[in-house]
Amino acid sequence: MTFMTKAIKVLTNKYLLAGAAFLAWTIFFDQNDWITLQQHQKELNRISDNIAYLNAEIGKMNTERNDLMTNPRKLEQYARENYRMKHEGEDVYVIDKAAK
């Protein structure tokens, strides 16, 4: 037997052909094919990053809330900065940075 006839015999093996067809079907044509799995993995990573960011923001907000509830100076500073509150007799000048 020559090399070519051995190669043809191996390549026409029904088990090898069935395995190759199954592999091709699961990689390219199945509902859960490789491309779809990669897309789902990217979406999962994006959502996980978003969850981590939001948890960090929640931690910052809880710290800020705790400071506002316990420290009167922080509460006054927050009211002055965000709501432009002032004491009587004071003048408040608002500088619009977006106008530049």
C-alpha cells in the first residue's frame, strides 16, 4: 500500500467523518456555537465590570451619606455647593465654567 491509499482510507473512515461533521456542527451551526459563546462571554465581562463600578459608586455614596448624617460641617458644605444656600448677609457668586 502506498502512502496515498493509506491516507484516503483514513480520511474516508466513517468514524472520522462522523466526528468531523459533529465537530463542525457544534462549532458553526449549533444554537450554542462558538461565536455565540464568545459574544455572551464579552457581554458577561461588560456586565461584571458595570456591576463592580456600580458597587464602588454605592460605597462612595454610602460614605458621603454617612458623613452628611454625622458631620454638620459636611452637611453645610454640601448644601452650599449643590443647592447654593447661604447665610444671611452673604453674597454668592456662581462662576459658570461651561461658558468659556
